[in-house]
Amino acid sequence: MTVLFERVALIGIGLIGSSLAHVMRSKGLAGEITGYAKSEATRAKSVELGLVDRVFDSAADAVKDADLVILCSPVGTYGALAQEIGPALKPGALLTDVGSVKGAVVRDVLPHLPPGVNFIPGHPIAGTEQSGPESGFAELFINRWCILTPLPDSDPKAVEALTGFWRACGSNVENMTPEHHDLVLAITSHLPHLIAYNIVLTAADLEEVTSSEVIKYSAGGFRDFTRIAASDPTMWRDVFLNNREAVLEMLGRFSEDLSALQRAIRWGDGETLFDVFTRSRQIRRSIIAAGQDTAAPDFGRNPPKAQ
Amino acid sequence: MTVLFERVALIGIGLIGSSLAHVMRSKGLAGEITGYAKSEATRAKSVELGLVDRVFDSAADAVKDADLVILCSPVGTYGALAQEIGPALKPGALLTDVGSVKGAVVRDVLPHLPPGVNFIPGHPIAGTEQSGPESGFAELFINRWCILTPLPDSDPKAVEALTGFWRACGSNVENMTPEHHDLVLAITSHLPHLIAYNIVLTAADLEEVTSSEVIKYSAGGFRDFTRIAASDPTMWRDVFLNNREAVLEMLGRFSEDLSALQRAIRWGDGETLFDVFTRSRQIRRSIIAAGQDTAAPDFGRNPPKAQ
């Protein structure tokens, strides 16, 4: 048990914030944890679950004297929060976040920070479709990547300290620029979520096939999309509003590729279909080899059991 | 242990065929199981694993004297197989299949059958991304739906017998017309697979983001698509070639809906995005309530464990 930061402030206590609280508790990474949440219910639940030592209804109060401040609310809230907490941040404090976009976060947060505060944006690539303070667990970050996007004038010692924190949470840490992060995540996360939301919408609006049929027969593939399409709507609205350019770029490419497949189906071009389907298998195998998923049939959704 | 059919012939021994063999063995549903597979390796493996009692390199030989014949190979092979086995089928035999399309199966198989054979197309909505005779397991069909599409002159007793067989495998059985089946599956299974294949392709072809980055950060959502995009390429080529009209119809609707979301992103219309994302949550909840998926965070991919 090594205390890495004497006082840590969590601004927002949902899936990620509560998971961070659990791992800090279980590994003794923080001397004290303070928290801010917008809703009364979340504040009460956070105390009840022992996630934080003290909870505040003002973000500025929560960050007072904190050595590490972590923004864990939807990215659309960061600008106003930075404006509020900026003057209250302790000189030398380390400020980071867990938002799914990084360019817009730098744009919204940086102007409000006083000199002497180390701002190092971050993004743990970890999550489930659950949300809220009850949904967190200490193991969420284990063997997952956490991307840090240090700014050109970030203090190397602060980057090192934040890297150590995420490693202690079980993550592997990688650095890149905010711009590159936003491109990478546009294809690995934002576009998949958009597509998933969209197909669920398409299915819901059919006249020839009822919703109850869609639900009944979803094991054929549809349900794979619904998991990520059940993610927090506020968080995802903010992601798309704040990573517009990169998402539209990836979406354009996706639509082009889809038109080519559509054409292959229309013309009965089995060879093209077979080639595409064969290539995608290789990518799946690479993901399993990289330890980012399990090869268990059906994700163990339907575990074999004796009758 | 009740023997439902004295002799069962499996034509094709992949994921579904081998899973059927396992469940027939474990529940004693068949007096004897014969099998046909195109490849020597699959035939040898099927005997080695004890899936079949006798294996043949001719489908006509495998179906001789069989009471129940189940086509378990890709649907593109059915026409030629029906032509071959038609004359060898025992009068009164029950012929079914497990193909993912039904209209085209009726079109390809029916003309080759002698009078007195009961042909009842079927489709178990169950599977994993694995394939081959080693991939099967007896529990694959438990609590899954199996759709039967009896023909207008199907013998009700044969329908009843086949229904009993699938129930003994653990499935719930539903009847519908081949045409309606193909529409339902186009949205619940075929379109999701096409979309999944397509996004994997889009990701693989990017210049700004490397394949290794896509793989590393796939936990952000992308990996959910890769599971179904790793399914058997031959089977899926045949599905798209044989359910063209319904797939193109669903794809057209999907693309329209996607254009609307694209527009909302371009115009910064957060309200539309939030509404769409909120609606899709409800569908996810219905799928879990219907028992077709688990609510376990992350499908239990990353099970919490003590450190």
C-alpha cells in the first residue's frame, strides 16, 4: 500500500469515478478522497458506498487542497467546471480527466487554469454499458489501455506521477497527441457506438417486423450491437458533439465501404463477399492475441452447464 | 432417455452439426447417427470425437434408411445436395435443415424431393463465431429460439415430431412462413453481420490510424463488432447471396437512418442525438428481460478477480 496522492478529488462519480474510488481504496493509493456530484442522489450514494470521505455540492469546494483532481463527468460539462474550479485549484495540483475526446477538452479546460497547475488530459479505454455510482468496480482498468495526451509544456514529473497512478490501477499507459487520440478513438469507439445506436433505431422503426420479434431473435447477431447502444446517452451526445470532424471522416469512409458491399450483394458477387469476410477474421484473431477480448464462445454468455 | 428417431443423418458437421450430435448423444435422442462431410479431415475428426457412428464420403449413402436428415452445411450447397440425396431418401423420411435463409432453401431443395418425403425447413437461432466439428457443444441450443417454416402441405405429425426434437435440444420453437423468416433474420442477424464486417474493413484500410492501434484500443467498442465479423465466410457469403432482397431493403433503411444521425452530428443537434441514444437503451433492456442476453457488465469478459 503506497499512497501516491495525499488528497484526490473526483469531479463526477459515475462508472469511471466510482471504479477509481474502489481501486484507490483497495490499493491505498489516496490519503483522502473527496467528491463532487451534481445530483443529491449520487452524492448520498457515494457516501453510503464509502466511495468518498467527504462529498460536496460545489466542485470548487471539492478540489480545495487536492493534489490530484480527476474530471469524471460527461465532457460537455468540462468548460463550466474548469471555470468554476480554476481559481480553487492548489498551486502545483495535477488536473486530469477521463473523457472520450481530447482535443475539445484541451480547448474547453486550458483557458480557465491558473499558472502552476499541471493539466494532463487522459482517457482510460475501459467501460461497461452500466452507469452511475453503483456500477463501478476496482478491476475495471486491469489490462486496459489508458491514453495520456500531455501538452507541449506539461511537466515530465507530473506525467510520470499520473502514469504511475494508472499503472497502479492495473492499466497500460500510452502517450499521444490529443489530435491523434481523437482519430484513433473515432474508429475504435465513436463510430462503433454510432453504428450500434443506428441499427437499433432502424430495427425499432420497421413495420414488417415487430419489436418483439427483433428482441426474441436478437441472438442472431443484433444483441451484440445493443450492449454498446445501451451506454449513457449524455456522455455519448457530448462525444459526438465534441469529436465531430474525426467522426464524420470515419463515417464517410464507412459509408463508402458499405456501398461497395451493397453493390456486391446486388450483383451476386460472391467472391468479393468471401474475400471481405475472410480478411475480417484475421483482425478478430489479432484482437484476441492482443489480450483485448476473450476467445470463449459467445463471450461465455451461454455457459455450458450440466443438465 | 427417449429415442426420438431411430436413425439420424447429419449432412455437414460444423458448429451446428457437431452441437446436434453432442445433444443427441447426451440425451439419447437418436438410435444411430450417420454423417456426411465434404472434407476428409472433418470426417476423420467426427469419428475421432465420437460425433457419428458411421461417416460417409457420399451424402446419398449417409441418408440411406435415415428417419431424420438434417442439412447442416452452408445454404449454397443445398441445391446440389438435394439433387444427390433425393432419390436415396427413405419414403416417409423427415428432411430439415439449419440454414439462415429459408425462401431460397425451399426454392433449391423442394424440386429434388420425391413424394412421401416430409420437408420442413428450420433455423436454430444459435451460434458462436467458432466453426468446424471441434466447436460444437451440447448446450448451444438451450433457451434459444428455433424457427420452423412448414410448407402449406407439410404433414402436421412431422411438424410435431420436429418440434419435439428441437424442444428436446433445449430450444423454444416458433413457426412462420419462409418469407417472414427472411425479413426477420435480415434485421436481427444478416444486417448486423454485414455492418460488422464492413466496419472491420473500414478500420483495416485507414492510413492515419494503424491496425495495431485499432487492435490495442478495441475495448472502446470496436471489439463488439469483431466477434460476429469472425463468423464463417462461406456460410455468410451464401446468406447474402440467398437473402438479397430482404438484406438490401434493411440496408436501405439503415443508410437512411445513418444519414439523419450524420446530419445531427454535422449540425451539432445534441437533442436529436440524445433522443436516439435514450430510445436504444430501452431496447437493450427488453432483450435482457427476454432472456436473450446477460446484464453482466462487459458480458463478463473482464471478470472481477482478487489481486
